Amino acid sequence: MTNIMQAGDIAFPHLGIYITDLPKGIWIGSVFLAFYGMIIALGMVLGLSVANSESNRLGETKDFWWENAIVVMFFSILGARIYYVIFFWDYYSTHPLEILDIRGGGLAIYGGVIGGFLTIYILCRIKKLGYFKMLDTAMPGLLTGQIIGRWGNFTNREVFGGYTDNLVAMRLPLEAVRNRDVTEELRSMIPEGANYIQVHPTFLYEGVLNAILLLVIWLYRKHKRFDGEIALMYLGGYGIIRFFIEGIRTDQLKIGHTNIAVSQALGLILFVFALICEIVASIRLASVKKTGDIESKTVDIKSKIEDAGDKTE
């Protein structure tokens, strides 16, 4: 493959894939529509469709997710943007006019999850629905949206990791990526005379791992033991996925002026939280089952004693 890439090119050299002139969006008259935004929107619509189907299957309020789609999407996007801006405030404090511009990226999934969870809680309180049960119906849809949405990062040439030469290594021309996402390590690995970086396609890693998590949840959902268990599976599963993926990425959002990646720390916290909740719930369920078995045996013994007394009489 050539050492000189055009601005719109993307390559996976070891897979023999070379995409030429892939734009970041299209112009309709004087309006530019970014593929990033369109893919995110598609992911949200399909995700809501999956969640709505799951809600209807469980006999909850019919078409709950479609009826509240605009509200959920708005506050999820708002939460995703607020989260990103807060942890990248050093930049936005000097570029305030860019805070509302999301066409070039800048939506943090964890912020969207937080915004979505809070919105669902308020809606459930208003409509007098079981919050944890509704969360469970939302998780397959949420993962569906995330899997699709990651391809928006691909078209935006963002959310990539450090240098790698593995099978799925991805090459991006320097002029197509944000300068702040290119580390000194990446610059030091640029071949002489080349104008590209070769990176981990972390968007792809996360998409594949999310698809595996979705499959596990999808197969298990009919066997859940308590309301909220599917939500815990999502929080724990995605938490540990994000913990490892975030460690590879070059665009980490840091906690203040520390070197701690906020999404990596949050991912680990959520994994531990979900694991503890699952263990506690399992112990309580086992205790309830044991108590129920004892009561059942007691009733059975009492019944036999009474039957024996009747026969004696």
C-alpha cells in the first residue's frame, strides 16, 4: 500500500482493505449532514424499536418506548454532551461556541446512559410503572444503539487507540484526525515519508464485544430471576468492556488534571457494583427459597400428622 493517503482514505493493510474518498457527511444545499449524526440517530431509532418490542413482550404499557422516544433521545443526547463537555472543560472553556456543536463528535456514552436512566426513572414514576422492569426492557435496545453508533466514530475518524501492527490495524491520514488525538508514540511510529498513523480500531473492538454482550443478555433475559438483573448484566458487562477499551484509546477524558481516565474508572466501579448487587441478590433469593422449602416441608409434615390422627380416630 502507498505511504501517501488522501484525506478521505481509510485502510486496513493486513486485511487488504483500502477505502478511498470516504466523506464525513453530505451536503444538501447549504446544509452539511454528518454521517456521525445520522448513524447515531439510526442507532437510537433501532435501539428504541428493540426496547419497545421487549416491553410489549413482557406486557408492559404498549408502545411505551415509542410514545416516549423523543423525550428519552433528547435527554440521552443532552446527558452525553454534558458529560463530554464537563470532562473536556479545559478546551470548551476557551471555545464556548462549540459546546452545542455535536456534528464533529463529542458525545460520551456514559453521559447518555446516565441521562437515559434518569429520564426513564421520572417517566416510570409518572406512569406508575416498575422502574427496574422497564430498565431491563431497555438494555437490549441500548446495546443495539451502541453497536450501530460506534460506526459513527468510524466515519468521523475518531475513537482509536495507540499504535498496533495486529491483524485489524487501521491506517488514517493525519489530516483527517484531530491533532489532540495523535500521541507522541503514534507520531514516532509514522514511517519515513508517510502521512498516516496506524492504530487500534477501538470502535470495532467495542462494537464486537458489545455484540457478544447483547447475545448473552438476549439468551438470558427470559431466565432472569429478579427485576433489574438484566440492567446489572449490562452495567457490569459494559463496565468491564469499557475499562479495557478505554485503556487503549488516545482520546481519554481525564478526571481534572490527573492521569485517570474517567470512563475507565467509572467502568471498573460499575463492574464491581453490578457484581456485588448480583451476589447479594443471589444470597437473598437462596435464603427466600430455603425458607419457602422449610415452610413447605413443615406444612407437609403437619398434614401427615393430621391424617394419621384422623385414621387413629
